[in-house]
Amino acid sequence: MITIPRTELSIYPLSLGGNVFGWTATKEESFKVLDRFVDLGGNFIDTADVYSAWKEGNSGGESESIIGEWMESRGNRSKMIIATKVAKLPTKPGLSQANIASAVEDSLRRLRTDYIDLYYAHDDDEKVSQEEYLTAFDKLVREGKVRYLGASNFSAERLKSASEISAEGNLDSFVVLQNHYNLLERNEYEKSMAPTLQELGISSIPYFGLARGFLTGKYRKGVEVESVRAKGVEIYQNEHGWSILERLERIADAKSTTISAVALAWLRAQPTVVAPIASARTVEQLEEITPIVNLSDYELAELSA
């Protein structure tokens, strides 16, 4: 277990993405994945109120509801670290004070709990003053409904201004950032966000740690993959992408582990990252992402290059 800096949250060094629960994974499949995650030592689950409103027949909140029902049935809420988010649900959009106050109650109800360990602004909302939404988030912490706060999909500039406003107003501040970052998506994060995080003392819990599944190794030249995310990985199917997969596979074979585990190990080793997020639709997929691997300086440098 590791502790997220500036918090008392002790977590397994992988956050299990809950975006698939109620989308590509049924409730039964989700329960099996969650049970196995705990068996393997996992305790950190990431979800959002919008998961998975995009699926036909869904309205949002499906993932939270499945996680809440699972925790209640297992009686393990106190052992879990649950992160969820507000701002992107079509029926509860944005970061107005009223919307945050309403959306958190919905999330608490679906999660069948009276507190959320980590509550994110799922997106920046420039239609609302930062003072307004930071004050609203601070109120949730003071009321005991939320333990810690996070920002997702923020720019470095807006994260910095939020931190300054929180300090000036003696408000609870963002302690983690959840932005897009992986071996194939590095430039924007490393150039602008990483220096800001280091300056502010904020840790990163990046999403798409496996590049929508490309870094699992299931995508190969000339192989057609049946997946709802297949379209999203086409941008990686080039010589650069294949070269990275080849290096990942060589390291994974040498360590008798999975390509996914090595890709996540590289991410975990980056200075600003505390734990990556990765999702699993099945127990078999979960087994591929959960091994915690240590890479040598040479292996890290080879992948970074």
C-alpha cells in the first residue's frame, strides 16, 4: 500500500477504473471483477456520476450504483477508497454551487454511503467562477460528505489559479489531478502539467493508462480486435506504437509478467504519478493489469526514449 501525498488515503498502487461497470460489464461481471480486485489486495476504485450515460438505455450513475450495491452486499465500505466525479452528467452538468450540492447527494445515494473518499471536478467549468465551485467543494469537506478533493481535465494554468484561490480563502484544495497520460500520450502532460504539479505538490492519478487498451498488447499488425474502444486506438497503430509494444513485450517476457503491467509500471515510476487508473471488463483482464512490477533505470529509460 502507498499513501497519496497530502492525504491519509492508503491505496493499492493501481486504481480500478469503474467506467466499464454497467457499460461493457454487466452487474454480475462487475461483481466478479470487484471481488477479485479485493482478493488481490486492491482497494481503490474510480468512478463518476456520468458512467455510463453514453450507453443506449442508460441515464448515468450505473457504475456508482453497481459499486454501491457491491460494497453493501460485501459489507466492506470502510475498507475501500472510492473516488467519483461531478460535472459531466448531462442531467447534472457543470460546477455551479447548486449542481455540486445536488450531484453529491445523488452519488452518495447510489454508492450507498455517507462519504466519498475522493471527489473530483470532472472537468473545469469556466462558466462558473473558481471561487464559487471551490467554496462549494470546501463545504462538502467541512460537512464530512467528502474527505479529499481532486481536479480532472484541468489545464496547468487553471489548476494553479484554483490552488491560489483555495490558499487565499483558506479553502480545502485539490490534492490530486486526473488527466490523460500514458506512454503514447506524453507531450502535453510532461511539458506543462508535470512542472505545475511539482510546484504545487499535487499528485497525479492519470486515466487511459493503457491507451484505451492498446498497451495491453491485444492489438497487433493485421489483427482485427472486437472492442468498443477499437476505433479509439487507431491513432496508435503506426510504427511508433508497434515499436513501443515490442519493447514492452520484451521487458514483460524477461520479467515473466504482462505487457499491461510493464506499461503501468512505467507510468507509476514517473515523478508526479502516485497511481495509474486502468479498467477491466473481466477477471482475466484484471489479472493482466494488477501485477505491481519494478522496472530498472535502464528499462525505464529505454521505454521513455
